[in-house]
Amino acid sequence: MPKSQFLIGAASSGSGKTTFTLGLLRALRNRGLKVQPFKCGPDYLDTKHHTAAASRESYNLDSFMAPAEHLREIYVHYGREADVCITEGVMGLFDGYNRMQGSSAEIAGLLQLPVVLVVNAKSTAYSVAAVLYGFKHFRPDLRIAGAVFNFVGSESHYDYLQQACRDAGIEALGYLPKCPDIEIPSRHLGLNVDSEFCFDEFADRIAVQVEKTVCLDRLLEICAAEDTALTSSGNAARLLLPNFGRIAVARDEAFNFTYPENIRRLSQMGEITFFSPLHDKRLPEADFVYLPGGYPEFYLQGLSTNETMRQSVLEYCKQGGKLLAECGGMMYLGEYITDNNSRVYPMCGYLPQGATMENMKLRLGYRKVFLEGREFRGHEFHYSRILPGENPLPSIARVYGAKAQETDTAVYRLGNVIASYVHFYWGANGIVPGMSV
């Protein structure tokens, strides 16, 4: 049977893709539909918000970190049983790491998805006709199914926008008004760390507005099709995966930046036990430990005072235990973390280095990592920096950006521990960096 599936793109970042996506996911969920969300790109934050809004886990579709066959496999595997599949794009529709490579448009083409374009209508009216016309004709092989406008000032403002749509040959599907109650506060654009911010109430407010001013039935109708990736592909390649035995994965408020497909692959390699460096007293019995990234800088007091856990992790590493630490996980393995007020908090003390949040500067980008004769893909995103100790560890890998420019991003090895700022993606092949068995 035909099912509705589409990609939510935008003319530019800041247009309101995420706000509209969250409201749409919640509105359709409230109608009793099974809504499967996906996210273009490496973002592990938006997927958490999707999951909360739809009550169904969201998955990344990233054409830099994974081959096309794997992306089709993910889309089919998780989308087949849903009533509606919604993919949120990244940045502007055609913005990629190299022209359109890695863009939302590339994913829409790969999966044959129609595009619902979100347009920022603030301070503009009929002029959006030129923008819409350009998006419709720039890539004729992509179907712009319709447009939704954000930051609309009034009904008369929307009338101008509808006229622009008619003359550009794109259907107007509705709008979201200027309204602080449905705008994501800037401090919550990342992972929600403020317990006073009630995400469910926020998602419900957007959903009510979406039902009121967006033509949901028409949107679902024009984006329903049989001939899509869900029916034309999705035969998963059979992988020969190693046996990791007992696997311990950190998961709590401080450590939760994970790709769901990575965890699924780990679950095929052994028995996973989740643990909390914040709240548990000791590391569980394990043959492999995964310390993912997160926000340890917001929980330094708790992490530091949990001395039995820190000692347990230290002893595991000293005794030759296999461990992969990414970003915040790497910071936790060091001697200390200094917060942005120059307060120093002792950490596990295994890696001969510290980390600091002082003089924060954002560092981000795709990474190609060449290690032990293999190429790994991943993404770097952090504000902290490493402070080497007296005997700094050398990097054991060559690391490049998306356009093959060499970077100084390090990958460290000490014993059987691999640590880096890179968030690796191994969901496609099950090969975990530095953990050949």
C-alpha cells in the first residue's frame, strides 16, 4: 500500500526545519500513526528530539559516513512497518560538505523522496516566488512536493506567500506563525540539560499549531507513493562480525552521544550491559567497554566524586581491558577536567593528559581516519581541548577532513584503549576502530 514518506528540507539553516519536524512527528503520533523519523547527517542531538516527539527511535542517514547500500538498508529496515516516514534534512537543501555531496538533496535523490520545503518568511513576502522557483528547477530530478512557511506574521502575510507559491508552481501546504511558545530556546538546540524544560509540553504545543495551520491531510496525500526505496531495495548484506563477548556501554546524562546503528551492531557482537559512570559504583564485568561522548562538563562534580567508578575504570584499563573512548569519554579517561571557571575535577587518570573547557572554541567537521591499514569515518564536534601531560601520547592515525585536508585531530592508544575526539560510525560494517579481534 502507498505510504507517505518525504524529506523536510529548507532554503537555509535557521528556517525552522527542526521545529516543524518535531511538531509534525508529534501531531501524527497523536493521530495514532506509527511515524518513523530519520535525520540527514551526523547529528546525534536532533535524533533524540525526534525519538521523544514520535515515541519511535530516529536514525541517521549520512552519506559521508556510510555507503548508499547501507543507507537504503537502514531506511527499509526501520521504515517498512511505519505508517509515515519523515526524514529531517540538514542545513539548506543543497548544502553538503563538498557542493551537494552529503546534502539533504543527495539523500532525497538516493531514496526517491519528495521534498517538503520549509521557508523562513520573516521580512519577505512575494519575493519568495523566486526562491521557490529556483529550488524547483535547480535539480529537476528532485520533486519539491510543497512548501511550509515559518515565522509568518499574519493571515494576509500568508496570502502573499500563497500567491508566490502559485506563480512558482509549488503547492502551499501551510505555515507556522511568529510565536515564542513554539520556538526552540537557543539553550535547548542541543541536548536538553535543563530539567525545568518540559519537552513533551513543548512538542504538544507545536503539534497543536501544526494541526491548526498546516494542511496535514494534503501533505500526506501528495507524498504517498508505492515506488520508493521501501519497496525497491533493502537487501541487507550479511556481515561476518567478531565476538566481543560481554560489552559495557556508558549511558547516562553525561554520556549519550551514540549512533543507534553502532549500538545495534554491538548487540550483534555480544551481550550489552549499559552502565552509568555518574550513578553506578563499579564497571560491570566486560570484555569490551564503550565510553561515548556527551556532556561530562555539565556533571563534573558527580563524575569526580564517584571515586569507586573512576577506580574501577582505571583498573580495567590497566589490566589490559579493551576500551573505545570518544570525545567526552576520552576526557573522562584523563587525569582531570577543568571547567570554564578554572575549577579542576579529578577523573580516571588513565590517559596522561587533561581536558579543559576554558577559552572554549568550537571544532567540528567530518573525519577520515586511517588506522591499522583501514579507513574509518566519523565526525568531530566539541568545545573542549586536550592538555598533554609531561609524556604526551603520540597520535597513531592519520586524520583528514571531508575534502582530504590533513587535520591535527589525534587518535591515541595506550594499552588496549583507543581514544579520540572523533565520534566513529561503524554501523555499516561492524569494524570498531582499533578493536580487531
